[in-house]
Amino acid sequence: MTISTPGLVRSGATPVERVRATALKAVLAGLIASRWAAGDPIARLVAPAGRADPYPVYRRARERGPLVPSMIGLLTAHHDVATEILRDHERFGSAPVPRPKGGPTSVLARVIGALSPDGLPEQVDRRRSYPDVFERTPDPLGAESMIGMDPPDHTRVRRLVSRAFTPRAVARIQDRVEEVAQRLLDEAPRDGFELMSGYAGVLPVVVISEILGIPHEDWARVKTWGDTLAAGLDVLGGAPPEVVAPSLHGLAEYLTELFEARRAQPGDQVIDTLLAASTPPGEDGDADPDRLTDRELMATAVLLLTAGFETTVNLIGNGVLALLANPAERQAVADDPSLTANAVEEVLRYEPSVQLTARLVRIDTELAGRRVRAGTVLVCMLAGANRDPAVFDDPERFDVRRPNARDHLSFAAGVHYCLGASLARLEGEVGLRLLLQNHPGLALDGRVTPGRGLILRGPRRLPVRLGRPAA
């Protein structure tokens, strides 16, 4: 079988870099193919069939046991094991930990290490490919971002940022979310409507732009940067480093100017709450536990934009597809709009935007009856855990009335539970409810183009016919 590997050659690479990248690509393709034949779940997910429908892979992995070895570490699709990993930040963390001498190293890591004396080839390490950008601009996935931190730094930063995203704070913007969604539907053509670019992909962008204080005239520019960076969150199908780096730099420069303007004329939006919790430029805030550093503020703002774009866009897109594929469930929500909130939870369980997440073992420990060494990579197959029959009855069925749908792990768990969960739920509920209320005749109108990622899942293109608005 043929398995593709991500592009590894950056523009402007030297002949030596190109030779190294070509060799790496060939070795990786061979390794993945051999691991596919051996039943490695990661290799199966990378294959075209796995990327089109990963759920059989998750099911087989779960049937093999609570921890399954793969080319990148140990995997689990068991809800209880994934929950234990996500909730125990003492043993399992997000930040890199020193690998003990002689400790476990994945086959993939050994191959990459053999081809690059420094551990990773420049073509796949965006920090080394563009050091000037990442010296000036914090990586939204790096150690200065909440997503890459462990306590106590994570605790301090999240405490400061969470003031802007409490359920009460999010509830205050519900009217505006409904207003934006209704306007988008009013302006949409009845026929030939591409739902992702015209609705699902616009609503979250407008909302996050407004709550971050981004002026209307800048939305298109910020969306272009955000889309590129959001695509770069995935292992496969993401933007290459030569695209990600300048987009990150452009967005950071824009946000720097926005921060200065908002500090001069503060308001009462989320951006003002973040700025009030940060250290003004030129002041030393490193020792102040009640302040975000300038780089932490930037990393947080970029993370909110990029993660908020992709995940909520996919939530709405996946929700529409699930409802269209299950007419009885769709009719139930149309007949009783109060079911929409639980329907969103079921979408998050059944077809989560984020399929996988990883943690690193911080100390030698025992997990699911097995000894695991510090430095081992643990991959939580969130989408697989969400269909664990030990937790969910008839888990392959989409059921908008499922009583425990909210027990999904799509927002993770523990200290890294998604900060924007309340906002995503609100946007998903409003987006689906108004779409069904306004257009009960909603139907597919062409071929759906799926995304190509390994971690993020959702349609890239979703052509629909809206039909006549509801009377």
C-alpha cells in the first residue's frame, strides 16, 4: 500500500538539507508502511483509509487492551485510562521532561535522531528553521503557552486568563452570538451555499474577534493568519513552516499594536481583562505572580485565536453532518430546540474536533497495570475513548438524547481542560439551533470535502441547499 508522509523540505533549503529531508521522507514512508502491516494504530491512522474513517482503528486499539504500543509511544482508547492520564498532572504532563539515560525511545524518534545529529531535522522543526521569528514571537504551542505548560506555571497563567472565560462571562455574549449567526443566515443564498466558508467558518471567527477587540475592518486579515496557524496545529495536512512562521509574525505584530491601542483606551471586553492581568511592556513582571508576562500574553492571545478558529468551526461542521446523516435525530432537535444543548454534547462525543492529545510521563510509574518509564509518550485517543462501550451504551449510534453525552473527553480533563469550552458550547448550540430553525429543509448539495489532519477532524467543504426559510 502507499502511505504519504508530510512535506519535509522547506523552501530555501541547502542541498545537504534537501538530501537529508529526502532520505528522512523515504525512511519514514518505509517505516510507516512496515508498521501498518504490523497493525500499529498510528500507522493505520496515517494511511488514507484511517484518515477517512479513524473509528475502526480506535475500536481495534481499544480491543487490544488499555495501553497499546505504537511507533510514537503508548496509546489508549479506554475512557478510564485516558481520564486518569489527563487528570493526573503530577505523573503525566504537557511540558517536555528529561529522558533518562537508556530510557525508552520510540522507533520513529530513533530514525529521526539517526538522520539528524541534533534530534530533529530543520525541515520539521519550525523553531530551528525560523529562529528569528520564534525568538521574537512566542510559539502558541510552546512552553510560554498554557497548552505547553505544567503546574505551577500553568496554574498561575490559567488563573489569570480564566477570568475572561467564566461561564457567566461567556453567557453575557449570547445575544451577540445569536445576532451574528442570524445575520449570516439572512445573507446566505438559498441554493448553492458552502456552509463552512459561509457560516461555520465565519461565526466563531467573528465572535472571537469581537471579544478580543479586533476591529471589523481587520477581521479578514486576522482570519487569514488564524486559518494558517490553526492548520499548523495538526501533524498532517498542516501548513508548512515557511507559511506558518510569517503568519505568526504578522499576527503578533498586529496584536502588539492592538494591545498598545487598548491599553491607551481600555474597554470591557476579553482583551481588556487579559491586558489588565498582564505586565505593561518595559516593566519586569517575571516575579509577579499576579501578572502575565508580555510573551505569555501574546502566546495566550494567539492560542485563543488559532485554537478557537479550528475547533469550533469543526464542531459546527461535524454537527451538521451528523444531523443530516441521522434524520430522526435531526427531526427530534427541530421539534424540540431544548435538545440542542445535549445534541452539541453528543456531537462532541460522536465526532470530536480534536481526535488525539498527548502527555509525557514525568516519573517512573504504573498505569493500567503496566510499568511506564519517565519520558514515555502517552497518546489519548479522545475520539476512541468517547466511544468506549464501558461508558456509553451503543456508542456507535448518534443519539441526541443520550443521558451521559457530556461524559466525553473532547475538551480533555484535569488542569488542561479546554479554557474555551463554554464559548465553544455556546457557539455550537446557537449555530445549530438557528440553522435548523431557519432552514428545516437543509440538505447536502454536492460532495463533502473532508479535512486531511490526524489530530483535527472536520469537513473542509460542505455544500448545502438551505431551501426556503421557516415561516
